[in-house]
Amino acid sequence: MGQAPIPVQRWEELAEAARYRVHMLAGLREITTRQLRRQFRRDFKRSPQVWLNERRVAAAEQLLLAGRPIKEVSFELGFKQPSHFCRVFKLSKRMTPSEFLFAHGRSDYRCPEEITSVPKR
């Protein structure tokens, strides 16, 4: 008999505690990354990294709307470079963080076009 599923809210808390890193999330659960991948495929129908990036972008939206600068948000959410954050955000939301802010009546920082160009799907 397998483990009982963990509620999504608890997973979100674990994701934040793991700084949105797969290996740290597996460590918090005291399982291997392979076991974590299998569990995510079964419970969420996606990889842990895809799910963690979705959580990071959702957290980023909240921080940006609270007035935090893009660069600060990117580092707080575990991105090593703001440019990587901008690319991940754009892949998820189909707009850069600066476009997101502009759409919500704010325009603090602009992600340079060359680091946010993402092929159209």
C-alpha cells in the first residue's frame, strides 16, 4: 500500500521551504529524486521541475504585485540570474514580468528583449 497523497497546500509549503529545488524537495520528503519524479507523475501529471516552476511564477506574481522589484523577486525565488527568471516567467505567462506589471498598472523594470525572446508555440 502506497503513501497517502499530500494535499497541494502542503506541497506548496514544501516547495517554498525547498527554495523551489527538486533535490531539496526530495530531501524534505526523505525520498530520492527518482521517487519524487514518480510521485509527481502519478499525482500531478507533470515533472517536479515543471510544477516547481509553476509555483515560482505564482509566487513571483504575488511579490511583483506587492511592489517588489523584479531583480529582488528573481533572487528571492532562487533564480541565479534575473534574465533566467524573465525567461521562465514569459514561458509560463506569455509575457515578461515587466509586461505583467504594466498590465497591472505598474512599470518598474524592463526585461531586455534579447533575454526574454521565446519562440511562439
